[in-house]
Amino acid sequence: LGILGLAAFLLIFRVGYRTFWMDETMVLEYFPQSLREFLVGYWHRPDNHPPLYYFLVLLLSKILPWNELMVRLVSILSGFGIVALVYRFTKKVAQSKQVALIAAFFTALSSYFILISQMARYHALAGFASLLTFYFFYRLWSGGFCKGVWWGYLLSFAFVGYVDYPHFIYVGLLTNGIFAYRYLCKKKLASLARWLTGQLIVALLCSPMVWFLYHRIFIQGDGGWSD
């Protein structure tokens, strides 16, 4: 609780004194829109990144007063979640509460972590979603198949897909690569049919991302990366 309190303090301390740099101002452009206008507009003209982060910030803007804390709150909450998850994940791996406390403490103190978690960008949310996916995957790896953990892995994996494309790719490559290796070593995390069905479910859940990428690269004609 003390480490979580420290993390909360460091993530919120003087957050209103930070100015918005160029990339951060992108989310500000959505504020005049309603949630419906955002979803329709994003479908017809997507950004370089998936829409979930923008949607969550816009949702908060309809509930809370417009200020620097509100704009950065999704990232702050994601950073807070990362600290909590680092503790839980490390305790699971190391089987040591002391090691988990040390890991969470140094995560909370990291200047780069604080910078990212105060930024009005998707990075902290992508980090939290990716770490959550790895957490559920590790539980499958270490504890054997469990239906609840399995769905936790699949849904958190899809969650990553709606936050950031590169994170989604490397999370998919890493978890599928480890599954393939263990399968060849006859140490199955799940049956091959179940695993492939799960990956298909994630692909279907994230299928709108294919349209966004196609639109960004070929219809908008900017190669997918310019403004």
C-alpha cells in the first residue's frame, strides 16, 4: 500500500505544470466531438494508432472538468496499474514478496516510467495491456490450462490490439513463439486446436484494425506514418 501510495503521489505531483508537446496535442483535437462523432470520424479517417486510448480520454472529457489532470488521467491510471501488476507478476514469478516489493518500488521511482505515465499519449496504456497479457500467459505457462486465465489472456491480447499496433505484433510473436517451442518440446500450454481457435478469436476481435491500417496506408495515401 505504501508503494502504491508513493506511485500515486509521483504520478500526480505537479502534473498540471507540464505543457503539451506536439504529439500530445493530437488527443486535444477530439474533445469538441461527441463519442459517436469520434467513432464515425475515426472509421472514415483513422489516426496512426488504434482508437482505444483516444476514446477513453474523450470519454473522461465528458465526465470530468477539462484540465491537465483529466487529459493525462488515462495514462496516470495505466501507470498506477503497471506498478500494481509488476508487484503481482514478480511475486508470481519469484515466489517472493520481498523481491516483488523491490521491483514495484523501483518501477514507481523510475523517471522514465513517470514521464510516460504522465504523457497524454497511448504508451502507458499499451504497456499496461501488454504486461497484463504476459501475466495471464505466464500463468498458463506455469500453472497449466485454466479457463478463466485463458480468457484473460485472449481478452488482454485483444486489448493490446486496440491500443498499439507494434505492441500487438511483438506480444503475439512472443507468446505464440513460446507456445510453439513448448509444444514441440511436448510441454503444452493448451491443445493445438484450442490455441489456434483462441488466436482466431483475437484476430476477429481486432479485425477492425486491419481496415484502419489499410485506410491509413492506401486510401489516405501517406504510407501510414505521416500526419
